[in-house]
Amino acid sequence: MAKTFELEIIASDHPFFKGQCEMLIFPGIDGEHGILAKHESMVTCLNAGELRFLVDGEWHYAAVSAGFVEITSDYVVLLADTVEKPEEIDINRANEAKRRAQERLRQKQSIMEYYHTQAALNRAMSRLKVTKRHM
């Protein structure tokens, strides 16, 4: 049996997963991070994108938004604004959110509005990417 660590994935509105995990791959601000048991302790930022975790030899997938990840040698906590399984994502809603964000990017905005719009576009693109790959 592979070495495991305790993984807890928490969305802002509900617990998503808690249990033993063999490997975790998540999008960070500087690229993807892969976590195995006995990993060096750290705290890092989570970017919107695809989350993958291996439980009992089976990969599980989810779309995540921004958040934080705390890693110790035997325990990982991932906190995100949203965490969604591919089958929970409304593709039409994600496409509409993408279209709205792209339209807002074409308009003159303050720098703060631009960052909010870019974040909305990233969330929509992440949802669409996960559904396209895993449904």
C-alpha cells in the first residue's frame, strides 16, 4: 500500500473531502504543486484551476477557485472559495460567465474592476476545462 496523508478539502460553504490520500496536485501561483506523504511543511496560495487527488488508486477531480493550502508531513488542509466536482458544474452557466467576463474586459475599467473581471474569467475557464476533461 502506498504511503498516505490526511487530506481535508474545505470550500467556503461546505466541507468537500476528508480522508486518506496518496497524492495531491493543485494549481499554485507559481505552477502546479504535487504533494506526497512526508512532504516538507509549507503554506502556499491556491489559484483557480484543476485539483486532482489520488485515493485508493483512483484519481478524483475538481474545479477550485482561489484559496490557501497548508501542508505538513502527514496532513494537508486546502481552503478554497469554491470546490466543485465536474458533474456539479453547470456548463451553460460557466459559458455565460465566461462571455460576460470577456465582454467586461473589452470595456474601460478601473484596475480593481479589471482584476475582479480577470478572476471571474479564470473561474469560468477552470470550470469549463474540468468539465471538458472529466465528463
